[in-house]
Amino acid sequence: MKIKPKFTTYKKKVRESFERQNFMKLIDAKLIDIQPGYCEIHVPYSSNLTQQHGFFHAGVISTVADNTAGYAAFSLMEEHSSVLTVEFKINLISPGDGELLIGKSNVLKNGRTLTICNSEVYIVKDGNEKLCAAAQLTLIELKNSTDKKLIK
Amino acid sequence: MKIKPKFTTYKKKVRESFERQNFMKLIDAKLIDIQPGYCEIHVPYSSNLTQQHGFFHAGVISTVADNTAGYAAFSLMEEHSSVLTVEFKINLISPGDGELLIGKSNVLKNGRTLTICNSEVYIVKDGNEKLCAAAQLTLIELKNSTDKKLIK
Amino acid sequence: MKIKPKFTTYKKKVRESFERQNFMKLIDAKLIDIQPGYCEIHVPYSSNLTQQHGFFHAGVISTVADNTAGYAAFSLMEEHSSVLTVEFKINLISPGDGELLIGKSNVLKNGRTLTICNSEVYIVKDGNEKLCAAAQLTLIELKNSTDKKLIK
Amino acid sequence: MKIKPKFTTYKKKVRESFERQNFMKLIDAKLIDIQPGYCEIHVPYSSNLTQQHGFFHAGVISTVADNTAGYAAFSLMEEHSSVLTVEFKINLISPGDGELLIGKSNVLKNGRTLTICNSEVYIVKDGNEKLCAAAQLTLIELKNSTDKKLIK
């Protein structure tokens, strides 16, 4: 699939949106790469992010799967659009036992209204990468809407 | 469906497991209620938990949907079992715009190995409750395994 | 949720659409009930519809879950809209071992563009009804489009 | 992922199981290829298989996605196991408008109890192949159980 962004400053737009997400700061997520139809996010291990066995919590893994897809989709949308997740499905394949989570998402189909993405989340332990989770997601493009904080 | 717990101290077991999840402390989640096949978790609004519009992040909403299901399922499992999420699917129905997230999960089917749950997450704004997300989840019971932190 | 159809002849529109689906005839599906935001479809057992154990095939069960949701959603759409399934997730909870499949779907949220439904499929054996599958589905409303056969 | 079948006659076992599924005959599905962790099924167009616009019904598309995954998973299981679909999620990406449906499924993770697969269904029109649907599925291995028709 040839995928071309609709305006030149899409990377800047994605980075600014990512920075507005306070929850990314809370979990110390880093936006590593953004390409047309692709996004990569890393989260280093912290004992704050764990479930009962001391591994990355499924909620953190899901957050990474969702956010990489959101920005992979966002990279292909129009300049004055914002993005929302409609729904996603995730399989938790291996325990999040390691020092780093790596999320990667690719756009499978970029439609006029809906975009479908596949996200994979890897867990790195002692330098070895292993598939931790796989997700399939549906995002919606909201045209002529702001990505910024809404005044309440 | 008549659902009976398999041992008397299931509530204590769920509470202790919840307390071992550091990620619950990080997002300030509170275990409000646990019944056989039912769990309720609340998360008050904090600007730490937001996405780009200043609303609850989808990752927080998904975490609540997943964790309520995990403990609803856990409440029906055997005394020496632990629980893992196999997979889930969530629809984000309304923006997480409000002062409190309320997650409620019910067991739909408690099988020998797999348990199926439905979770609903509500957003409360100015005291009014609204459906924010709905999820369907598959959990697996790991018999004779510990719920505690694994020594590495 | 108070749900009101947008025009008076919605039942007729649903029935005519159902009759245009040849696949419903092939599997002998019957449209039993249509209400605003609700649809019920039955499929009697036939050895044509079976998987390797002689039970209803998961494909038939999924078809029923999908089609009931499609028409539950369609009943709330505008007069000149058509409906498509965006995606669905289904848990196959009990084997389809019985003489009749009963699908029931309810609209959970009827948005401007997207509608979310929950479908339940029951299997009836010796007159006893049992939950066979549960699904959560996303449908899209295509405004000013035809539901009829497209000339190729 | 290196995937090795657990016994030499796995292809024969899959073909015999496929032939026991009467629903495959009804929709004229053909088992085209079976490899360790991979399955391909084709369904030629027939007006019997259509929805209201005259395209392949979503139920047929889902059946293909499910069945390819079932046999991709089955190819890696033990000789005396049978397979059941636990759940699946499918995105319907393009209308099933064409002369042939091609389903392909790959095993993503083959665990002791659960196997996760990704299925893609393509629609062929005038010889051109297009992605029609993508699914993610969870299958369960039932050890020491028969794949044959159960005597009632």
C-alpha cells in the first residue's frame, strides 16, 4: 500500500498531540518514530506500571497498542482533523516481563472516515525482543475539529 | 446464572491482589465492590490521566474495563488459582469527559478454563452517569499458580 | 435508552432488506421480530449447517449475530440510509448443539455515524435455551445510499 | 517463528475434518492449501451467498476467516486433539464485490492451550485481489478428544 501524508507537517502535528497527552508523561512513554501510516512508542520498565506479578500491567500494554495506532492513523489524516479510537481488540500473548515495552502500529486501511490499524507490542528482556500483544483497531477521523484541550 | 464462590475468603484474595498492582496506585484506582462474579472499580479524575483534549485517556478506560473483568472472574476461581487476561475488545462510546470513571464487570460464563466477562465503564459529569465504554473479555484460570510477585 | 425510529415504515424496510439477502434463504433464517433498536432471527437445525461434530457451524452462529445487529441498527437509521458492518467480536460460549438457533440483538448506542450493538445467540436443545455466543458489533450508517442490489 | 507439526499426517487429519463440515459443502468452500501454521480456503461467487447489494455476505466472509484460522491452528496440534474457536474479531474492510473469496490464516502464537491466528480474506474482481477483511482469532486445543461427529 502506497501511503502518502496529506500535508508536510504531519510529524510536528503528531508530536504536539503526543505531548498534550499527560497520561503519556505519567507512564513515561516516548514517541520514538512517526512515518506515514506508522508509529512506534517505547515505555521503559518502572515498578509503578506493574500488575500483581511485578510485570507490565495489561492496561499499560493496551495503552501502548492504542496510542501507536492512534498516531499511525493520525499521520495520514487531513491537517484540520482530529482522531478518536472507535474500538480495539487485543490479545495478550506473553507476560510483560522485561525492561522495555516497544509498540509498533501500521495502518492496514485508510478509508475516508475510518482507519484500520494493526499494533504489535514487544517486551524486551535482557535485550531479547518477544511478541507480548497483538491488537486490531478502528479509528475515526473527525474533520475540522481541534486536537487541543477543550475549554470546559 | 447462579454463581457461587469456591471458597469463603475470595474477597480478601481479590483485595490483596488488587493491592499488589502498583499500576492501580499510580492511576489512583479504588476497588469499590467485589461480589461473586462482579467487580466495581472507580478512578477519580486527575490531569495526569488525560489525552490531548483533557479527557480520561482511552488507556485508562481500557485499564478499568480489563481490571474489573479480571477480578470479577477471579472471584469465582479456585483458591490456589491465578488469573490472566487472554484478550479483550472494547468500544469507546462517549468521551471520558467528567470527574469520575466507574467500571463494572459481570461474568457471563465461568467455564473450567476460560471465563467470559462483560465490562461497562461509565463517566460521571456533574453527577450524571453516562456509558463511556463497553468491553467483552476472555480470562484464563491458571490452577495451582501464585498471584504474588515472582522472584526474578 | 429511549429509542424512536426516524420514519414509520422502518419494519417494512428491514423486512425487504432481509428478503434481498439470498444467504438468509440458503441457511433458512427467519426474521422473527423487529422493534426500534432490536432484532430477532431464528435458524432451525439442518445437517447442511454443521461443523465436524454435527453441531451448528461457528460461521452460521456468527452470521446470525451479525445480521441481527445489522437490522437492529438499521431500524433506527434514516429512511434513505443503508447499513454496513464495520467490525464485530464474538465469543463462542457453548457448542451449537441443538434444534434451533435464536439470535437477539440490541442497540447499545445509536450515534450519528456509528451504531454499537450487542448480540446474543442462544441454542435450544430439547426445548431448553442456553447462551451459545455473545458479540459486540460496530455498524456504519451510509446516508443517501441504496440498500438494493447494485447494477454491475 | 519456526513451526513444526507434531505428527506427520496432519494434512490428512485437516482434510478429513474439513470434509466432515457440511457447511463447507453448502457454501462450496475449497480447502486449497494446508501447511504447518497456515491454511488457505477459497469460495467462488454464487448468488446464494449474497447480502442485499448482491455481494458476498459478511457471514460468508467471517466463516472463511474463522475456518482458515481453525485449520491453521489445528495443523500444529497433537494427533488426538480437536480444536474449537474461543472468539474472534473481524474488520470488514472492503465490500465482498467479486468472483472469488480467498481466505489465508497464519498462526501468530501456538501456546500449550490457546493458539492465536491472524486471518486475511481477499476479494478477487476481474482478476484483481483486494483486502476484504482482517481478523484476529483465539482457538483452544482440546486434548484427547475426537474431531468426529458425536453420537447423540
